[in-house]
Amino acid sequence: MTKFSVFALLCLFSVCAVRAQTSAVDIQAAVDAQLRANEQKHGIPGQAVLVLHNSDILYRSATGTAAIGDSTPVTPKTVFPVYSVSKLFAITLVMQLQEEGKLDMSAPASRYVDDLPQSWRTIRIDQFLNHVSGVPEYFDSNDFSRPFPPSLAAVFATLKDVPVSAPGERTRYTNTNNLVIAAVLESVTRTPYRTLVRQRIIEKLDLQETWLKLADVPKARLVKSYRAKEGKIVPDLSIAWPDYSIAHGGAYMTLDDAGKFMSAVAQGRLVSKAELKRLWQPYQFANGDLGFFAAGWDYGKSGRWHQVGHDGGTKVRVRILFDKNPDDHYIVIYLTNGNKDGVWSSTLVDSVQRLIVPE
């Protein structure tokens, strides 16, 4: 190779390095600006965002404060309640046991759980996972002052005479579905649900900043949560959720632990990539229409990208994007402690995604 060729090659490497550095700087600046815009437009007190491409961190930052009127800044180590993102633990456990041959998602849940209401006994596990079971909600979302049933068995007993919509005909999102999933998991493994999550996910992935009980969370690092009411931001409702509700909500995580969990899923460390590819298909109704869930994961498409994840209502959302298979993927984690206008979490994730993920 001539001296000129060597010089030209070195110049090419230098240009590529500068371009890569510029690209990273541009991404940081663009997303920083987007977070400021989201904060101002939607009245978000504090937020933390992580974007990964496979194992590479493309963006990791946080803005705002942990509480209104408090100077404590939000950082990647701040703890957020993740609400219904907690469901992904139960969903992942079902996928694991399916792959291990210990349960069959296409079987009725009653094969594993004896005390389900009679009208639920033909409903399949995959129908509970995909929120097409037709079973009613176990609490009144308009009146949280009403007491919850004292136990999971009491939930099933309370709902035994409540009408069920025709299973498999339409999506009807209820938290009751995940209570059934947790009951299946406990029956198959003969292990309490919290222990399963701890052993098979938290300890396996060394998630040291993930908690399943509020009492265990370091309070100095926990955000105060808010909700929108008539265009204003107000403190979130204080709800005395029963212990069994951990199957559908109640987990607390930092940005980094949420990223570790989602990355482990996408990399096939909890469920094999082959099994993910098989299960991450949207539920199909008899008329050919597709549901909104794929083995319990939120499912959608954006251009060539398949999107799977879950939200915690207006406050948090996690998402994995992949093209033909999960081998090449992006992950977006967006955590907030509330807003003033009820903006849905998908809008926030989309605002960051379009800046980073190629079309």
C-alpha cells in the first residue's frame, strides 16, 4: 500500500469518526430539545428517557424535578412507579413457562386454576393475555373508595355472576386478565408470584433498583406522581391497592433497570429469540382483524418496524422496535411523574423515536 493510500485511509477513518461523533452530539441535542418541548407543552414535572440500539446507548438523560415545588432533580437513578408496565413481568414468566413446556397458552386457564368462575372455564390463557377474554374489571375505576376483594379467590367469587362478553371477539382491556395469569403461574410452579418475579427476573438480571413493594423503595429517590384534571396538574390519587394487584401494577424502577429488563428481553436472555419471534404476533380475530396485543405485549407497526411494549397510562411507556426479527432492535424507555393535559405516553415515545430510529 502506498503512502498516499495509507494517508487516504487514515483520513477516511478520521472523517467517519467525526461523523459518528457529530451524529451522537446531534442526537443528544435533538432529544434534549424535544424533552424541553414536551415538558413545556404538556406540563411534565420530571422525566427520564433512555434509547438503546441493541446494546449501545444512543441517549440517556433526565430533566425536571421529582416533585412540584421541590428542587430535587430527576436523574437516571430516580425511582418511578411503572404502573401497568409491571404486567410485563407476568407476561414474560408465561412466555418462559410456555417455552419450557410447563404450560400451554392455547389451553383454558381453568386447566391450571380450579376456582375460576364457571363462565370463564373455556377461556384460553392466550385470550386472557391478549385482553380478549371478555371478563369484567374487578374494581370500579370511578370509585376507588370502595373496598377491594380481600384475596384473589374472593375476586373470582365476587365476579362469578357478572356477565362475560363473548371471548375472542373484541379487545377489552381489564386488569382482571392479569390476575388470572398470576394464578396460572402460581399453580403451575407452586410458587408465590412475587417469588417467581424475584427469582426468574430480578435476581437473574441483577436488577438492584427494581422493587415490588412501595415499603421497600428508598423514599428519597422516589418521584411524587401527578395526574391531569381540567387542564391542571394535581397530585395523583392515593389508592390502597391489594397485595395481589402486583400482577398488574405496583412495581417501581429506575430508568437504568427498566432498560436492563427490556434489553434482556430483546436479547433473548429471558425467552429465546425464536420464541419471541413466534409469540410477538398480534392476536387475530375470527374475521381476520388484528387485536392490539401480541402474547400480552402492546403491539403495533410504524413503517417497517414492529413495536412491542407496554404503557403505564399517561405516565410511562417502554417499547422494543424490530424489523424482521429482534436481532437488530431499538428500545425506548420514557418515564414521567405526570402531566397537566393527559397526553398519552405513546405520544411522548413517538416524539423521541422519530428523532433516532431510522424510517
